[in-house]
Amino acid sequence: MLRLRFLIKYYMLSFLFIDSLSGFVRIYLGISNPLFNIGYWIRGPLLLLLFLFFITKLFRKKILFDEVISLLLFAYFIFNTLFHLFDNASMEMFTSNLTYILRFQFLLFLFVFLKNHMTLGNTLTKRIIKYNFLFFVLNLSLGYFFGFGLESYRFAGTSKGMFQGGNPVSILNLIFFTFFLLDGKLRRKIIPVTLCLLNAFIIASKSVFGFLIPILFALKKRSRRLNKIITYNFMIVIFIFSFTPILNKAADLYESRFGLNIKKSIKAAEKVGGLYDNQILNSISSINFRRYASLNIQMTESFSNSKIFLIGTSFSGQNLFWNKRGEFWFTNASMDFFDLFFKFGIFGTIIFLFIFSGISIESILKAKTRDKVAIFLFLAYSFFGGHVIDSVTSGSLFYYLLASMKS
């Protein structure tokens, strides 16, 4: 038990370093086979140890409710994978499904263990943020300034370092920014806050909009005194009247760099004539066209087919769904909660939600402002952006923060 706590603690302190090594092996050594993935060699044994730990507790009848649910969900994932193997008779599909559910199940076991068996104090949280932020900044900086790693969203002049997913990188930078901005006095965190802004420029993601939320909380926190209110308003007036050229330059910068994703979505929407009869809805959906298009079609498929509605199509089934149509290059809605339903059906979704029954609204409201804002941003990005709560890169921190809010 103590040894498992020790291993989990040091996993949390270095999970982005692990993903950096995995990315290096995949990108520069050309080894994409999961058997040679460093992440699997580290998380795999941890997954096995967590599974044995919960099974032992089950046989001793000392297991907790959410631990039972996590084992039940693991059993359901295995059933779902085997069912779709027999249904499609594809070993390639089976392998893809298996590697996905092992990654996802590791995160769920991690969450339950962290919540029930570890003390998640402020000191540990700060260390986790500090060490992983260091790995994060090194990845993006080396990628941007020296060309190592991958480009973000296939845009030249951007970087996501050795990390495989753009969305996990975007949300992590936003969470780091939230922590440093809302944790204590700003003058002590000015360097990491500045680095987060640089990271946002390097990634060039639409997540830059999300920076407004922690900034608003920071202003609210620091503007309660009359002298600060006067100072902030005075600075705003000066900024508006004296720095208009800077504002125009910032607008041009956003248009040329951060607007690339939006322009691509609008062009895709225009190509097929939009999704809805209502022009206002079309304008809104065109900003995130790829996701809305996928969501509409897969939702129709799910509610018209009882088997898909109940048990989903599996991880690879979503890929198969789109390959048969051949119209879009994307393979899922990229909106986590919808994708979970499409992958595992209503049964899997309900079991998944039961795992979080130990996290109450009251416990979240009592948490530190930085933690509440971070969880909100995770959930919002997961809902609209996807590949967040089931990614080991971003999910490790998400489930840690959620576990720290236990009742």
C-alpha cells in the first residue's frame, strides 16, 4: 500500500516527462507500436498494481463503492471490446480498442485511488504543477525555437513539442495559467504567467479565449479595495486612449495566428452549405463545424439503432463509422461526453458517471478558487474541445484535481 502510494506520487510529479519520452520514441525513432511505448511500460504496471489492489479489497470485503464501480466499468470495457471483436472480426480494431480502454481505465483507477487512499495537500499539488510545467515549457520552447517535435494542428510556425495531442496541450497550458494567476500574489508568479502567454502564442489554439476566465477571477480577487478599483479603472482609461495601435496590432496578430482554426472550420461549413436551415445556427456551428457535423450524424445514428444506443460502437467503431462514409477526415465528434456515449453507449456512460458520486457540488464549492476554475475549464474544454478527460496527458491532472475535491 505504501509502495503504491509512493509510485503514484512520483507518477504525478513526472507524467508530462513520461509523455515527452514517449513522443520522442514515436517521432524520432519511428516506433509507434504500443508494445514499445514508454508510457505503456510505466502506466501498464501501475494499472496492474491498481487492479490487483482493488481486487484484493473486493475479496476482503473492504472495498468502497466507487472502487466497485471502477472495476465494473473495467469489466464493461472488456465486454464492449470483445463484443465488437466478434461483431466485426477485426484484430486491428480489437488492438486499437484494447489500447484505448487500458489508457482510459488507468486514469479511472488513478482517480479512485487518489481520492480514497492519498492525502492530496496543497504542497503536493504545487509540486505537481511546478515540475510538470517545467517539462511542458521545455517541450514547447524547444519545438518552437529549434524545430523539435510536432506542429500544433499541422500549422507551420507552431509547436506542441513531443506531445501527441493538440487539445491536451492547449488545456494544460490554460490550467497552468489559471494556477499561477490565482495562487497567491501575482508578482511572485510573473515569470510562469508570462511563459504561459508565450506558450499560448506557440500553440496558437482557440483556447486563448479561455484565458479571459481566470483573468476575470484574478481582477475580482484583487479589486476589493477602493485604491485598487481606482487604479485599475485609471489604467484601463489610459490603455484605451493611449494604446489604440497596440490593440489593432493584437487584433491583427489574433487574426493571422489564432484565427487559423476558425477559418478552416468556416471554409468546411461553406463547402457543404452549412448544417441547419437557420442562418444564425449555421453561423455559430461554422466556427466549430467539424465537431457539430460529426455530432449531428452520430447522434442520429445512435438514436436510430438500439444496439449502438445501448453499448455504442467502441473506440475503433467511430473510426469505422467515418471510413464507411469517406467524406470527412475526422473520426469522432471530439467532444468528450458525446464521444463517450458514442463509444460505450448509455450503459457505459451511466457507469462512468457513477464513479464521481463521491464528489459533491458542496465539496467543489468549498475548494480553492484556482482549483474550482481549473475544474470548470477542464469540463468546458472537454465538452467543446474533446480528447481531454480520456487523454493521459491532460487527464492525469484533471483526475488528480477532481480527486482533491473529495467530500
